[in-house]
Amino acid sequence: DTEKDEEVPVWELNTNVMYQTYDKYDPKNIGQIKEEINQLFDQVESNGGGLVTLLWHTNVLEEFGFVGFLKLYADVLDELKKKKTFVSTGENIVGFWKARKEVRLQEVKAEKNLWQWEFQTGSSMEGLTFVMSRPYEGKFRIKVEGVKASVEINQSQALITFPRLEQNQNFKIILTSEGA
């Protein structure tokens, strides 16, 4: 803010895909564009997730000569739905990141076969997921206390998802190894 001579927080969400690029700078047919966008989604997914931004002015496509782009946009959204991808506005994404940043690790306890992490939220939020690399080759259990959560364990990691966290809510994640 130059008038107040102070820094203001800026959240930048870079645009990954914009329909006009394919008309003005990188001409392709609709099939090629769809394939390229799907490859981008697959690449992000195969690297553990991330953010893809789309800029599509759906109210002016046909009248400004972007024939077929409205259907392409619908197809892209259908693909995201099939993949069960989280889709939102830039404002909601930034709000989620701000709330996520306010989740504080309060205490860690570690014993021979037990690890416990205590957290507190700063703001309410939905859909927070913790990714924990698989800590053992053997069996282990993960338990969450103080809030509803789902735990999904696969060969390489555990995903702990919190459908909703309230402001100033405390919760624990407890990991126990079996037979260590």
C-alpha cells in the first residue's frame, strides 16, 4: 500500500489454462486442447496433488468466436468430477490456505511404540487432509481424538481427512506400532 507505506499480503494463484491461449498463441483443435488439459491433471495427480487454475469466461465464448470452448469447459468439469477433484473459486482456495496456516502443533509425545500429536485450529475449515508417510514396514494404527476424521492407509502413506474443523478446536492424532 503506497499511500500507507506498508506491505499488504498478496496471494498469487497463477493461471495454468486459459482458453484464449489456444486461440491466440498456441492454436490447437478442441480434441488436442482437451488432451493437453487432461495430461496436466494427470501430471498434478501423479505428483501427489497440487493446484490447477482455469480461466474461462463462459459468458462470451461463442459470441467472440470461441466455438466449441463452452462444451470443452463442460467436459473438463466432468473430468474433474470423475476424479473427485476439489473445485472452488480463488477466494475459497486462499481462505482455505489461510485457515490451514493457522492449524498449530501444540505438543508432541513420543514413546517406544506410541507417537501423539496435539493440534489446535485458528479458524474453522473444511476438508483438511494430513498426509503421513508410512512410518513402518509392519503394522500400525492411527487414531484421531477430539474430532471426526477418516483415515485411509495404503502402501506408501496414510491420509487423515477432517471433514470439518471448528475455530479453536483441539484434536489429537495418535500413531501406535504393533510389534515394534
